[in-house]
Amino acid sequence: MAAITDTAPVAPAAQPTAKASPLPGRLRKLALALILPVALVIAWQLAGKDGAIFGGALPTPDRVWKAWMLWAFGNPGFGLNPYAGTWMANVIASAQRVAAGFALAIVVGVPLGILIGWSKTVSALVDPSIQWLRPVPITAWLPISIAIFGISGLGAIFLITIGAFYPIVINTTQGARDVERNWIRAALMMGASRFDVLLRVVLPAALPSIFTGLRLGLGIGWTAVIVSEMVAVKSGLGYVLWDAYYVGRMDIVIADMVSIGLLGYLSDRLIVAVEMTALRWRRMQSFNQ
Amino acid sequence: MGTIAFSNVSKIYGGTGGVQALAEVDFHIGEGEFVALLGPSGCGKSTLLNILAGFEGATGGDVRFDGGGVTKPGPDRGVVFQEASLLPWLNVWDNVVFGPKVQGIAKPVYEERARRILDIVGLSQFTEALPVQLSGGMRQRVGIARALVMEPRALLMDEPFGALDAQTRLSMQELLLDVWQKLKTTVLFVTHDIDEAILLADRVCVMKARPGRISRDIPITLPRPRSIDTLTDPAFVGFKAEIMAEMRGAHH
């Protein structure tokens, strides 16, 4: 043991990455996660009669699966089944809108949040407006969206941007307000300009909050894309959802809902993966690694 | 270079009728001098340091550094904080080169400087480590390195070893004596530890609280270079007795 020299690190610097959880542990987690959905599907299937439950209102899982497969891989052929083979195109249409609207919300929300958190003047100027616009639900923006953009994907992007903007800007603001005073003092002492402080201290220090905002914002983004496609766009999962309901294709409706859930889940995982990499320092500080 | 002058400095928190943290502080630090501010918590010693660092403004009086008025923080006054206050997302190397980098100093120049200073503080092997992976003592070594790499004219240290265990504190005090012997930078060192103040400083300024002021300025004439052996020197014990008497008096 080094007595007076004190150069023994708490954690070895050579292996700073957190240990990947061993395979059996991961399998166990996966198994636990699957219990509820599998049980639900089995119960639903068993409760059905002649491929339907609730007196024919909803199809059983096997019918949903069959419809989904046809929707995903079927041959469009001569238009006997208008959904056959169109799943991927609709998934891509919705995902692209979410990506575009979400990116726009980040580009506006993060810098604005940093400025609101940092400057009392900007805060006094902008924050009240944000706070009283925020209670307006995205659905209430639909008429304006249609009036401006008509029946088009741009309207969906507009709604996603608005919906994702609030949690991003609010969480970024909070993160920028909570920066430790001595980090800023240290940076100023080292000769940092105000811009350096914002970019090199406030922004990285706010990142944990920003990621919280991103995850909330992305969830709202998926809500917004479905709502606007149901009403004001002629493609995407939201459009198919409402269209299928109109023609009584509840099997497609359910397959569509499961697809939305999967996409939302996968896009959230993507953000979490980026967060894990970007906030390695933060993860190592926390108790629950 | 590195002269510090406080004349008639006062600090009141919370406007008129607020708490008087400092009252009519007058003192001067010469070039290359090592001065310790010693006193109980709440005596205004950190406030004094923060005013000199440019983190806080004085309510009254005049603070000068190398003859110029102090208005804001800057790399000419390197500050070492109590809990190091490193940027936790930057590794040791990036924390140390942060200052020179934002100041626009040429890369080959600051890289050479950073390597030399990391070598002096014994961290050459840990440049890739994040602050969270380091012990408290090592973190404070980074804090010192990050201040020294800017080649400041004065080093302002705010209870830098106060949070460390006794053994680590001794090793850090030796390190600081060693570094100061080489660089001879002006140092203002805030502490509540009597031994530490005597061991390190050329002068110990004892502070009283309510309102904060310097009650005595005691030159420490112990020969240099000093080491932790100095702590058991009879002359050291003499200074300790004198300062303890002063501090005890300061409480009544």
C-alpha cells in the first residue's frame, strides 16, 4: 500500500468500461420481460371463439399475426388486399417524420434551453411564453397545421416538433440552471469566454437532463405522428390505423398498434445507447451501475 | 509579479443591514510570498480569496493584483478549490489542458507544459482516467496541475486539503512545498488547520469572525526547505502555541 504517495486509483484506469452483464443474467431479464406479453397473448387466444373475441369485435392473435404477415410480406398483386406488402413503406414514412420533427425540436430546444437556463434576461423574455403555450395539446394544433401545410407529411413534422420541443427545452433549461457553481468558476478562472463556458461546461453538465428531455420528447413525437397521420396525412402507420378501422380491419389495427409500440421502444433504446456512451462519467458516479 | 494588496476591503452580504463578512481588511502579499489565512469557519477567509479570484465583488475598499484592479477571474490567478471541482466528463489530461486550450495557446506549447506538470504532481500514468476513478488526493493533484499549467502569477488555494484524510494531507503538503520551492509563485492559502498553516507559509494571518478581519499577522521564520519533519521542530511548536493563544483569544 502506498502510504504517503497516494497514487492508487479507486478504480483501475485501464479498464474503465462497466462490465457487460453475463449472458445468463441477460437471458433471465429477457425471460422476465416476456412473461406478461406472452401470458396476455395466450389468454386472449384461449378466450377467443372462431378467431374472434368480444362477440366478434376483435380478432384473436393468430388472425392478427396472419394479417400482419400479409401486410408485411404479401404481394400487392391486383389490389384485392390494399394493405398487402405496404407495411415497410408505412413504417419508413412514419419513422422519417418522427426523425425529422425530433431533430428539429432538438436543434431549436437544446440551444434555447441552454440560453434560458444561463441568462436571466432570456429566461424572462422567453420562458413565460413557453409556459403558457405548453398546455395547448398537440391535437389542438391540428387545424392550424392543416391550414398551413394542407394534407401532407409536413404537417406531421410540424406537430412532432411542437410536441417534442417542450420536454426538451424544459429539461435542458433545468439542467443548465443546476450546473455546479464551482465548475463555472473554474472555467472562468482558466480563461474561458462566456461562449466557452456555455459550450464546454453548461452543455456537458446539462446533458443528463437533456437526455431525459429527449426520451420524453421522442415519446410525444410518436404520439404526434400517429395523431396527425390519422387526420391529415395519406401515409404512415397512423393513416393505416384509421383507414383499417374504417373498413373494419381490426386485425390490421392491432398489428399497427404493436408496430407503433415496437418502433417507439426501439427508438428509445437507441437514445439510451447514445446516452450510455455520452454519459459514461455520470454512469460511473452512480450507485446503480 | 504576483503582488496582492487589499486596502480597507469590506464585504456585506444581503445589502444594507445584511451580514458583514469582512470589515476593513488591509493586507499585502509580496512577490513569491506564501501566506496562509487561518481562522474558524465563517471568519470570511474564503470570501477574501473569492474577491481576489474575481468570483465575488467587494462591497467597499480596493483590491489590487500586480497594481491593477481585480474585476473578474483570470488565468493570472490560478484557483485550487476545496473539492478540486474538476469537470467530471473530462479525463485528467483534458482537465489539465482546458485552460491553455480555451486561451488559444499553441498545442505543442501547452502539451509539453502539461506533461511536465503532470510529471511533477505524479499523475503521468493517469492521464486517461476520469475524475470519478481517482481518489480525493489524486483529484486534488489534478486541481493543482490544472492551475499550475497556466503559469499563474499567484496561486489561490481554498482549503485544498481540508477534505482529505490525515495521511494524504501530509503527502499533499509535501508535494506543495516541493512545487513551491521550484516555482516560487505567490500563494494565498486558506485553511483552518494550524499545523498546515505553519508548515507551509511564510506568514500566517489569523482571522477573527463577526465581522471578518485579520487579527494578527505572524511571520513564520522556520528555515526552508521544510518537510513533514518540520512539524516536530521545537520552533514549530513555539509558533503553534503563539497562534493557538491568538485564536483562543479571538473566540472571547
